[in-house]
Amino acid sequence: MGGTVQSVGRMACTLDDGPVPGDAELLKQANALGVTLVRAIKEKQEFPDQIQQQEKLREYFRDVIIKRKDRWDWEYRYWQEKGWL
């Protein structure tokens, strides 16, 4: 499924204590995640489990949007333009 948003990983932090020190483990993790992301993009890597989950959600919302097309005409048109209906 072309154009599906997929994730190679995630991380989060707060900066409540100020800037992250240059030698922090967090920066090493961020760098490793960046390397993984670049590799996935170069190799056009796909994650079938994520694609399957997204397709299930799309199927659910396809039905919802069809049932509400009179009230959600803008959403219905968008889904038509995307070829999802």
C-alpha cells in the first residue's frame, strides 16, 4: 500500500531539567533511531503488521464515512479522491 505511514521506532523526553548533555544515553538512542530510519527509507522497508493494522482501521472508517456521507460530505469527497471508497 503506497503512501502508508509506518514507524521504525519512537522515543520521547522532556526538557524540564534543561538541555540534554552531549554524552547522554538519550542522544545515543536518538542517533541509533536516526540510523534505523535512514536505512528503512533507503531500503524502502515495510512493516506488514503496521500496514495490516492501518488497513483494518481504514475498513472501519470507510463504513463509517459511507454511512454518514450526507453529514460528512467533505470527508466523503476526500476519501473518494484518495480512492479509498
